[in-house]
Amino acid sequence: MSSLHNFNLFCRRKNFSIEKYLKAFPQSTYQQFFDFLISRDVQPPKEEEFLRFKHVVKEKIESPLEEIRQPRKSRKSRRTKNKVEDNDQILEDN
């Protein structure tokens, strides 16, 4: 086995999180997660940390009422004035 990269460093550089992984693969086990990280030369975190996130994700899935997002207010676009070209203005002045 080659040297393994730090898990926290991997998460920062690749924008990876256990929570995102579990949302993508909710039935995943720690062993599958472990194998996933080892195949990418990353030192996996302890099983307790994985299980803690698994419970958090499971609670979010079971209570979808908290996940409902309120619609964003639509932004009003600013109108820009049409610029009068200099040539047209000069012709009109004469």
C-alpha cells in the first residue's frame, strides 16, 4: 500500500464530505466507504465519525419538512437607458 493522503485535506481539495457521500449512497456501509477512500489513496476517518454522519443524514431524510426551501424572491432587473450616439445628436442639433 502506498502512502495515504490525509482525509481532511482530501475533503478540502476535492470538495468532498461524508454527508454528500451518504446522500449519494444512502445504503452504503463503512466497509464500502473505507474501500472507496482506499482506492483513492486516502486515509479513511474512524468508523464512529462515519456513523455519526450516517445518523444525521438518516434524520434529514426521515424529516423532509425541515428541508423544504422557501422560494426565492425574484430580483427586479434594472433597466438601462439607451445611449444616444454622438453622430445622431450632432445631426439633430444642426
